[in-house]
Amino acid sequence: MTEMQTIEAKAQRRFLIISGQDNLAGLRRYLGPREPKVIKAALKLWRDQSALISKEDADRMVQTGSVPDNLLRAWEQQNSDFVHEVLVPEWIEGFEITSNDIEQRIKRLQQKALLPRAAIQKWVNDHKSGLITALNKEGKEAIAAVLKTANEIGLNPYQIGLLLRSPIGQQGNIFIGLFPRWAKAVTHRYWDLCIAGFSNEQAWAQSLKYKEFLTKIRGLMIARTELSEAYNEGQLAALRETGETVKKQWATGGREPCLKICAPLDGEERDLNAEFSCGKQRPPAHPNCGCTLEYELVR
């Protein structure tokens, strides 16, 4: 460090806005009461989408290898309703809660702070479009994965039909709500059970239990990731409104995915609008990410 840099460093004073540990605790308090509601809504979405598959739809998918347009349109509308009716209100509430908190912290430092209402609406509009598109794409790709895997391992049309539509009197579906690779794994589970001597219907029932376990994980993933998006974006947007020089530092969450993926980011410091080494300006860095940021005002 040069003499001039040393003088500049001494002249700078840092005012802690929110510590990493406080913010991690705040994120957990925020997620706790909200995650169950989103998970419940996601599971209902996938049950409703399963219920729309008729025998004719399943037969057509077996024959053509693709989803009928009417079914795709219905699923896309349900995905859109889920995002608009469940996630958008949660995003807006999270944005307002966290940006209000930052606003109060900044005011205690005698700085200007305004609730970033325009930023809230822009972020919601941009983010919801991307999420709806992703949900629609995942549904089609999950079906493609089931059909491709089923044909590769030699399932007959009746068995493939079972994977696409519940047996009469049963509820559930082998692939709705799953990532394509998870749908492929459940298809393999079904075939392994058939090979082990289970009847087609017994193998379907056991595979469905595995699928339901995975959809609960998927529901939690959506809830945690999407709520964390709003939590972290609200803080960042509020600090941008101040026009002040702010430093941010990555604070890694204690959950296993973060310890594996985000460990190299822990303690990494950047200017407010700069990207971290992961290519993002703030958490979450991956699905299920429980990281937050520490903020300091530099004067």
C-alpha cells in the first residue's frame, strides 16, 4: 500500500449497517413462517396439474412422444396463477420488509433513505416472467425425460401410460413437479420394482411415494429460493436508493448446500453494484441457498 493509499484508508470510516450474522439470523426468521405456505401451494399446483391428465392425453403422449397443446396451455396457466397469486405477494412483502429495515438502519446513521417502490415493481415484473417460463419448460422436459427413459429401458405402452396418468381410483403422478433428472430417477425406480417382482400397480404405488418425497424437497427449494430472492434484493435495492458508498460482504449460510457451493464466497467483499466471483450481485447463488450479505457504509 502506498503512502497516499494509507492516508485515504485512514480517512475512510466504516459504519456497520447490518452484520452478516445478524442478517443470516434475520433471513431464517423471515423464512420460518413463510416457507410452509409456499410449499403447500406448490404441492397443490402439482396435484391439480396431475388431475388434468386424461386417459386420452396419456395415450396421445405415448403415441406421439409429446404433450398435447391443450394440456400444455392448461399447465402454463396454472403455473402463471401460482406465480401471480402465491409468489408475487410474498416477493412484494419480503421486498418491503427488508427494504424498510434497511431504511430505518440508514436513518439512524443520519442518511437519506427511500423505499424503492419503482425497483420493487420492476424486479417483480422481470423475475416472474423468467420463473413462469422456467416452470413451463421443466414440465415439458420432465415428460420428455420419462418417455425417453421408459423407451430406453423397454417399458410397454401400458407401463408408460401408468407413469403418465394415475391408475383408476388413485391420485398422483410420477413426474409432475420434478426436475427432468428426478423424473428419470423415479422412472428407473418403477422399472427396478417391476424387475423385483412387484405388479405394475404395486410398483407404481411405491414409485409414487418416492416421487412425493422428491416433490416436497422441490417445494421447499422453490419456497426457500424465491423468498430469499426477495429478501436479499430488497436490501440491495434500498441501499442503492441512498446514493451512498456502501461495501457488501458475502455471509455464507450454515446449510449443507451453501457450505459446499458458497464456501469460497464467504467474506468476499465488493462495491454495492459489483458482482461477486460467482457472477451474482447478491444471494441466492443457487437453489436452496441460505446466504446473505453484510453491509457497511463507507465515508
